[in-house]
Amino acid sequence: MSESGTLRPLRRHCRCEGGGAPARARREVRSLAEEAGADGRPVPTAVREAALLVASELVTNAVKYAPGPCGLDVVWSAGGLDIDVTDSNPAPPRGRRADPTGATGGYGWPLVRWLCSRVDVRPTPEGGKTVHAHIPVPPGAG
């Protein structure tokens, strides 16, 4: 708890790279949710499940479209769960026509935007970008 009497946000950070990056991102989200539960601030199931999908998708795209590793930051606070994925590619994510056969994807970016109440893309001083996604606590949860 902070000096003002409010609970401090819980935070996790990791560097993700290579084929195991999406799994690493999901482990960090699960770990944050476990820490929050142990701290008496459980993450609602719907928020946790959405965060697993969003973190996995954003990290997958960062690894696929940007050279080098990406950074994942996850923050749990009273307002919801925030996910930031930073990579070295300055180009913002682009939606593309979904492939109904499942061969080439196209579902991830719309899914992220549907699950989150806010998705922003900001340039980084190093020339890359950070994709910020906010998953709110549903009314009546927690």
C-alpha cells in the first residue's frame, strides 16, 4: 500500500524473443494474476483470459514483424489490466483480411481490439513502437 492509502499497481516485465516468446508472455500474465490473488486483489477470470490472448497475440506479432527481442510490461490496478509490448519496428499493426481456412491468420488484431477497451500505438525514442492495450474490470466484478 502506498503512503496515500491506495494499493500500488502490481507490475511484471520481461524480455521476449524467439519461438517461445508468446508462451513466455502468457507465463508472465499468469504469474501476475497469481501474485494479485495472493495479495488479496484477484484478477477476474474474464480479464485474465483476455489478457492471456492479448499478450500472446501482441508478442507473436512483435516477434514476427520486428527484428530483435520485444519487451512485455503487464500492470494490474483497480482500473484493469494494462499490457504494453515494445518492439523495434516503427510500423503500427495493420488489420488484414482474415483467412477463413486458417492458413494465413488475420484474426489477431481484430481480436485484440475487441477484447480491449483501449488500444494505442506510440512511437518509442529508439525508433520502434509500443502497443498499449487496456482490459477493464467488468462492472460488478471484483
